[in-house]
Amino acid sequence: MIWDSVYWKNDLLRMAKEMTRKKNMLIWRDRSFAKFEKDIFYTFFAIRKLAEANKLSDDTVSMAIKLRICPPKLSNVTNSNWHNIERFFYLNRREDGEKTLKFVCDQMIHSYIFCPVFDENNMLEGVLFSSDFQRNKKLFFVDIDTVITILNICGNDFPNKVVKTYDEKKKDFVISSRMIKEP
């Protein structure tokens, strides 16, 4: 359980700055790719952990994240061929979609496919990803600016109204957290 979320949220804000820096990097070495993958994994794990500890508002946890979704060409993505993304998905047929932040966190944490995407100027554009459960169904793309926005929102989300209701069936409290802005 997270007792004091400020340390976790400060890390998210620091990582937002780091992602902004990476967005403008021109030279990517193997170490850069590995660090980027670890940073993305860590930040989305931290967000999910904050959400599960009720340290983020319900509005933030359920906010709609804009994604582009690539439909499959073939199935049977395996741990030996996942990197041949263009063989399995229609990358040029990306459809606009939305998923909750929780869904995106789960997909990133359980990513079976994870691949940074660069534009024609070799600038970081975003990430293609799909979990072990979705790998043969859909490939998701999130823009790096969206990732930075998510990190800033979560890093600045400090719920100040909490309602706890005991659920007899769960034998635990159901917690609703909101961030009320003063007028």
C-alpha cells in the first residue's frame, strides 16, 4: 500500500520532463531504447499502483485516453515473431479510439508487443503496444504527447474528497476519490 503518494507523483512529473527530452532526441542507442522501455513500464506501473491505492481521483483513473488502433492481418503473434509488427497488423489503417487509463496501464504493464515509433525526422512519435491477451486482436498506438499529458495529470492529482462505503459482500471498503477545486 502506498502511504504517501507525493514521492510517487514527483517521479511521474520528473518522468514527464524526461519524456519531453526524449521526444526531441535525434540519436537513439540500444541503451536509450532500453531505458525508454523501462521508464514507460515503470511509470504505468506506478500509475496503476497509485490508482489501486486510491491515491488518484476516480476521474483520472477513468479518463479516456486517445489511441490509434491497428487491426490484425494475421494471428499467432509469438515471442519469436512479435517484432515483425507489419506482418501481423495493418499499420496504415489506424483507427481512432479511446480506452480508460486503467486499460492503457494494464496493456503497458503486460506488453507483449512494445515498440517506439519515430517520425520521418527520426523524432519520437509514440509507442505501439499490445498485451499478451490482446496481441492477436489489436495493436495500440499512443502519442508521446499523450503520455506526457497522462504523467502530468497523474503527478498533479491529489484527491481531497474521499468517500468510503463498506461493502458487505467484499468485506472491505469501496473508496471513491475526487479532486475538488476550490472556486
